[in-house]
Amino acid sequence: MLSKKCKYAIHALVYLAERYQKGPVHIQEIAEKKNIPKKFLEAILLELRKAKVLHSKKGKGGGYTLYQKPSEVNLMEIMRLMDGPIALLPCVSLNYYERCEECRSEKTCGIRDVFLNVRDETLEILGGSTLDKILKREKSMLTK
Amino acid sequence: MLSKKCKYAIHALVYLAERYQKGPVHIQEIAEKKNIPKKFLEAILLELRKAKVLHSKKGKGGGYTLYQKPSEVNLMEIMRLMDGPIALLPCVSLNYYERCEECRSEKTCGIRDVFLNVRDETLEILGGSTLDKILKREKSMLTK
DNA sequence: CTTTTTCCTACTGAATTAATAGACTTTACT
DNA sequence: AGTAAAGTCTATTAATTCAGTAGGAAAAAG
């Protein structure tokens, strides 16, 4: 399961994608619209800024904006930033790999093979899920 | 990520599948062969027995056996038993569904759609991963 | 009636999650 | 210069989950 932190991050980013190129957005505004505790959201956005997903401006008239175009931000990278590994086993993780203690050999592990498969399918979907696609889908669903 | 509990459960079940129809297997034996803390494994096997995945016999000559054929036990059900939901969001979970607080409407949520997709692909793979298939794969990989 | 094995209840330490508090810094505007 | 409006940063905390342990009760076999 995704952590609340990660869910909040995704919701905030979708909101910012909607406001793309319409000037900085306050933490306060996002927190209210998306029902996220302000202080918690603060920490999340700060982390996303440090990872160069967001850009920020301090002081009056400040706020947050996307660092890149909505079509260049996908859920795979957001989830990795917020929750760490996407794979279900450390031994099939691309970014957080760790050897399996239980297994004799990775080559012959029939379990590993399954989760390698799950990982690949999952990354395929998440990697293709960009903010602009999510937005587009929401809009098209509204008119139906 | 899978919990250790779930990983232990899978390894134990694969071991029991290997010994299918060769008489009851002791907790002790599984614990040693698979490097699992005995007391912890005890609790896990007990849970699997209550879920009718395993059958047990007490006393001398006792031990654990699979309740069903190895071809009838898949990773989807094991993971649900051990770790709960497989879906990444409560609002797309089949067995542990909960409404999303953040979302206005599930119908028009562009985020939900992505994770519905991930869930379907994941269940497809895990549901098809039966103990006998895992065993077969391990054996075929050994001879290579 | 003793040995072997599973069954059951309760507990614990460590880590993670989901926040909250409060002071600091930067910027725009008057 | 002064002030209000933002984001920045460090620390703390309460609750929950995870991973495992302890110790004895119950059942079956011989």
C-alpha cells in the first residue's frame, strides 16, 4: 500500500499540474483543496523540491510550481521518492537492490522470477502514468 | 514490499509442496532448511492452518502438510492472508476496499484508474503463480 | 505415563508512519 | 526601514506495525 505521504504527494502534484504556468501556488491552497494537513504537506513539498520535482519561491507572491512539464513527471519516480522501492522483494528491486538471505541462488529461485514479472508490469504502468495523462483522463471522465 | 512473515510463509509452502504426499513435516525441519526463526514460523504455519491452506497433526509423528494440491495454492491468496491487501490503494482493493478520503468521485479519479490497472496486472501474475509452477521452474533452472 | 509435536496467549523492542510545534529566512510592498 | 506573507528547517511525539520471544497447555503415539 502507498503511504499517506505518497498519496498526498500525488494529489498535490496533480493539482499543481492543473495550475501549470499559472503562477506559484501556496501550500495553504493545496492543503485546503486536497484535504491534506498543512504542516505535513509542507514537509512533502520540501522533499519534492529537493528532488527537483518542484520549484519554490519564498515570500509574498511565492509558492510552488512544477519544475518540469506535467508530461515529464510520472508516478514511478514520485513513488520511489516518497515510499522507496516499488518492487515487492529487495532482490528484484532496481533502485534498492539487496540480496535475499533466504535464497540459495537468485538464478534458480522460482519465487524471484514471479516478482520480477510483477515489478516489470508495475513499472511499465507507473512509468507511463504522467501528470498530464492523469489530468486528461479526469477531464474526459467528467464530460461523460 | 512483502513482510518477512509473508516471505517466510511462501518459502515454507514451497518446501511443503516439494514434500507433498511424503508425510507430515516438522516445523523444526522447515525452520532449519529455510533459515526461519522457529517460533516465528510456528505462528505463521498456525495461521495458514486456520485459513485451511495447511493441515496439521499433533504429537509424535505429527507435523504439517498441504491441505490442497500444490497446483491449487497460489501466491495471491498467500499474500492476502499474510500481508492483507495487494492493491496499492484502498479504493481499488477487491478484498479490503475502503473509500478514498481525498477523492471527490471515484468515477472521475485519474489516479485511481492507474492503480486499478496495476492491481489487475499484479493479480493476474500472482494468481497464476501456483506452488507447483514455482517448483517446476526451480527444477528446470537447476538443470541448465 | 512419557515423549514428541503442535497450539495458544501474552509480551517486547525496534522501526516506521503520520503528523505537530516553533522558530528562522526570504521576498514584496508600502 | 518595517511589516506581512510566504517557504525552510530542526526537533519531537503518539500510534501503529513488524519481527520475534517466552512459556506453558493440549493432543497423539507408543
